[in-house]
Amino acid sequence: MNWEVFLAPYAQVVEELKIKLKGMRKQFGYASRHSPIEFITGRVKPIRSIIEKAERKDIPFENIERGVQDIAGLRIVCQFVDDIYAVVEMVRSRNDLTIVEERDYIKKNKESGYRSYHLIVEYPVETIDGQKKIIAEIQIRTLAMNFWATNEHSLNYKYKGEIPTDVKHRLKRAAEAAFKLDEEMSKIKHEVQEAQRLFFDI
């Protein structure tokens, strides 16, 4: 397996989608409207992580392209929970990609406390050998959800997926606190947006 050749289209997907999604964010600014997108990041999964995930999920090597759905990964971070669903609708309405699967971990969070909205999409890229359809994962979450998930990911890496029970309990309480923060901020969403408009008009 030539990993450099294999991963090149995935890197292309990440870069193209980042540009397009950032373009959406700018359009809200041009129209002087609140953007549901706070910021966007993207990455291609490291080779070691791809192999480990394939082994963990018992995915045959020849099925990695379809079986490991987050080789190309993008993250859209929003201020408010409502913004997440607004972004989902915006992605659904696009003609340049196809949504393969949706997973709402906000209305039904994972046992760990993890919350986020996942879209598995199929995106066509042009290569020297013609068009290739690539599977990518788009995660959409609030700033609070992102803070929690980033720390949980670090702990999972440290403990190789076996986080100590007491730390798990603390993480779960932190997840609930983060979601409570999101709920409270949603109640003053319009006041926050008005304040931001005043700030940027100065």
C-alpha cells in the first residue's frame, strides 16, 4: 500500500470542503447576518490511527475506504445548539455532496456523555485518474461540546480507551455541565447576537 497515493484524495476533500464551508461563513458576514458557523477545522486521519481503527472494528484491509468513514474529517464548531441544526440543513441543501448517514448524538448522547452531530458524506474529487468519490465525516458541535470532546479524546489516548472509572464519572458530570451551559446560553441567544452586532458595528 502506497499510503501517500491512497491519502492524497482525502487531503483534497478536506481542503476543498474547508474552503467551501468557510465561504458559507463569509457569506453571512457579507449579508450582515449571524453566522451559525464559528470556525472550521479539518484533518486527514494519521495512518497509525486508520490501521488501529480497522483492526478494532475488524474491517478487512481492502474495505478500509468504505469501512473507516472518518479518514477525511471536518469539524464545524458553532456558538449555539440551534446553530448546529441550521448548519445540518445547509449541508443537506448542497448539490456538491451526498449525505450517506446522519448520527444525532445531541438528542441522544453517547453513554460517555459525548454530544455532537455527525454527517457521513460522499464527496467527488477530480484526480489524474478521473473522478473519485470519497467518504468523509463532518462533525458539528458547540464550543462547549468541542471543549469536552477534545479533553475526552486526550484521555482516551492516554489510557488507550480504558479511562479509569472515577475519571469517567467526572467526565460524564462535565458533559452534563457543558450541555447545561449550552442550554442556558441558548436562552439568551438573541441578546448575545445583538451585542455582537453592536460590537462589530463600532
